[in-house]
Amino acid sequence: MGRAASNDVVISHSQVSKLHARLKLDGDNATLQDASSSNGTFVNASKVKGDAEVQLRHGDTIGLGAVVITFFLRPALFDLLAARPKLPAG
């Protein structure tokens, strides 16, 4: 994750480093690691320190410099979408 176009997740913001953090997905498991970014990586407002890999849970917030995003596990996101009330036809 970062500002560089070569990242899988590109975030165009001046406070996001070219390579800011590493997000690893393995089935329903996800971890986040800071990539020696200039402005820090945070999970739920707690700084990710050094080479630590932080386990992510559905609904966690990820801070990359001044950018904050919410992490959703794919199955949980589909459950949320399925639970939405249906609009009447026509």
C-alpha cells in the first residue's frame, strides 16, 4: 500500500509514502506491517512499531499518515450488503 503506482493498493496523498505499509491476506486472515514509512502506520489509532505485523479484524481503522480507511473482511462485507433492505421494484 502506498503512493507509488506499482502498489496493489494506491493511495494518492502527500502524507502517504511511496511504499507505506504491507497488507497480507491469507483466506480470512489479514495482517498489516509498516514499511518504514515517514508518517507512520496506525491500526485503531495505535502505531504499528518496527517490523511488527498486526492482525486486522473486520471494522479496524488503518491510518496511513493523515489518511484513515476502514478494513472490511470480504465475507463480512457481503453479509452487510445482503442485509440491506431491498428497494421496491418500479
